[in-house]
Amino acid sequence: MKTFNARGCVWTDTTQYSRGDEKIPTTFSTKVGEHRITVTNGHIHWRPTFIFHCFSLGLDTCPLSAQNHQDAAEQAFDRCREKVTKALRAFDELLEPAAKQSESEQAAGKQV
């Protein structure tokens, strides 16, 4: 089984081979926590363009500009990280008004 490292993750060949087919890896996957990221340039409708999936983050059949598996893995990892970062920012923005209100209430309580 073929593997390589990109962005601190081990990417493993997860290509689906038919019996008797030449074993040319086209699909690699890794897990980051509970999130499985898969890159491929063997998709029947996208060949030879690299695409990636991370279903747990709602990312499905996303094209990449990469020319090799290493670059595709790095781009996919970065796009997943960007999505998680945006989600965390949205949560933080929701919490900011509550935190400011709590601080104001604490300050008002000290003045009494």
C-alpha cells in the first residue's frame, strides 16, 4: 500500500482496484480527528482533474488546481482547515456580545 506525508498527515492509497487491473494509485485519504479527507484524480467525470471530498464538513467533489497527489493533499487539507476556521469565527462572533454583556453586568455589580 502506498503512502505519503502532507501537512503532518499520512495519506494512504484508497484506490478501488478491479481484479486484474494495473495497480495505479489515483485516490488517497487521511483522517484528521473524525474528518476523512479524500483526494483523487481518477473520478470518472473529472479525470484527470484532482478533486477532494470531506463529507463531514459538507465538502463534496471540490476541484483542485494541483498537478500531483502531494499538492492535491495539501490544497484539500488547507480548504478543510479554512472551512473549520470560518465556522469557529462564526461561533466566536456569536459569543462576543454575550461576553461583553457579562463584563458590563460584572462591572455594574462592582459599582453598586
